[in-house]
Amino acid sequence: MARVLSLLGKGGVGRSTLTLAMARTEARRGRRVLVVSLEPVSAVGLLLDTRLSPEPIEVEPQLSVVHFSTTALIERNWNRLRSAEEEYSRIPLFREVYGQELGVLPGLDQLLVMSSLRDYDLSGQYDLIFFDGGAALDQLRMFAVPEQLSWYIRRFGEAFARSAIGQVLSPFIEPITRAILTVNFSTESVRATTGRFSDILNEGKAVMQNPERLLLYLVSTADPLAIATTRQLWGISQLLGFNVGGALVRGDADWKEAFAPLPVRAIPEAAIADLPAALEGLATVDGAAFPKPLQIDERARTVRIFLPGLTKKQVELNQYGPELTLRAADQRRNVDLPASFRGLRASGAKFQDHYLTVTFG
């Protein structure tokens, strides 16, 4: 399985340059590396002076680059759907609809990109996948898709199953699917298929929260606005449960205090060919040393969330049944509480040293 790496920071701080330099460093050490570019005008392509393709192309030994085009991803996945329809459906629904004419619905691009990242990860062809994906906040929201989507499916599925309309429609699912499909498809099959999809999302959620599988780095210049923006992105990344391995600061100022307790590495203002020496070892660092975004102590009945770059006033906290809902910087996360917390209510919350500690009793 590959480790995915991505850099967070304000636009214009050189994330694409550092991403390519890090990728080159690891490729020259013998690792199989893929760089994924999502920007319409790819900075990675410009730096390489290469026209990128929707399929990976090798630009240097052990180093491949691919450009994720949303329209190309739609066409590819639509063709898969039509193939499945020809195999299983008695009544063709999509035969006269072509992938080339489909527009991009809001949020669809994030789902397609995550699906493609999963395909490249499962292919076993790469040790490291570097993701250069445009706006940092959009990247974080994309990496959160498995957790957010699994929550919607679980909660709305439960609500539908308990509702009057769900109970009325349930007996009709099997005869309707038998009339449409060429294979036997019972209510149990529907539940099994939905369960498998939920399993895939849960696997994706576990990958996104595992530092050995997804590792983020902060990037900033000495500009105070860039520092403030990067610190807030750091806080949002922790709220969403991702692991950050350190901060890369370009310029001469000492900003270790701004990013404590993360290790800070100074990156010189230099040409891309001269950067690899300053970036060695970052892609393979041990994830066990990072601050944990979320810690649940069942014995002490506490939930501890690391929220650097955010203040107490920015964080909203609510409890709905077996879940703790956190909201900050226009982002929301639902934390599923362990069984030992069921029936307990949040009795206190303290914000200290960048940690929000919630006590239950």
C-alpha cells in the first residue's frame, strides 16, 4: 500500500515546487513515486516542461506524473457503469447517454478523485503518491469525503429504515429489482451491497486517519498572513482527523513557536534542482511521533481533540445521542463515541495548550 503525501498552505507559497522536489528526492532513492496534479493549469507540468496526461507518464526513472481531469474521470467511470448495465439490467437506462456529454455536478469531482486515488493505491505500482491539488481547504474537504459520506449513509439509512415510508416500500424492493435486473437481487442482497459500500467508506476513513497512509505537511513563508492561514489550515486538518508531520517554512525567520510542537524545517529560497537536500527524509518519517488529532480515554471518560491555530471561541460543541459534533472554521466533524460512553452526557469542556478536552459523566 502507498503513502499519500500532500502539502497545505496559502496560495503562492510554493507548494507545487516543494511537492515535485520531494517526489524527485524519493524517486532518486529508489522509491516508486506518482505525482498527481489536479490543477487545470498544472504547475507541476510547467515545472517539468511536460504536457501531462490523464494516464501516468514516466518523466524520470521511478517518477511518474498524472493529471486528474474531472471530465476524463467522468467518462471513464460512466463507461464502467454502462458495462455493468449491459451485464445486469433487463431495461437499458443509460444506453443513449454518453460520458462525453456529462457535466460536472458540485462535489462529484471530489468523489471521482478519491476513487482514482484508491485505484492507484490498490494497484501496488507505487510506494508514494504525492497529491498537488489546488486550494488547501478543498484538499482537506476531499480527504474527508469517506468519513462524511459514510455518516450520511449510516444516519439517513437508519432514518429511512425506521420511517413509515421505508417500512411501506421495503416489501416492494425485491419484486421491482427482479423485474429490472437479470440476476436475483433480494432485500438481503441490497443490504449486503449497501454494507459493502459502507465498508469501503470505512476503509477509506481509516486510511485517511492513518499517518502511514496519509501524511500532510504545512508550508508557509515568513509573511504573517501566510503563517496565520497555515495555522488555521493546521487546526482544520486536526479537526477532521488528519495527521500532520511538520512545517516547511521558506525564508530566514524562525517560526518554530508558531508551529510547536511540530518539527519545523527551514527551506531555502532556491531553484527546484537545489531543493532535494533540504527535503530528505520527510516522506518516510515515522508517524508514531505526530500529535494525535483525537484521543479517547474510556477510563477517564474524556475526549481530547488537538485544535492548533483555533481559539475556544471558534469551536462549537454539541452532543447528539451517541455522537459528539464539533464545528470550527465552517467545518464539522461527528465523533462516534465508544459504547462505554452511551447514556453519558458531556459535563465539561476545557481548552488548554491547543487541546479541547471534553469530560463525560
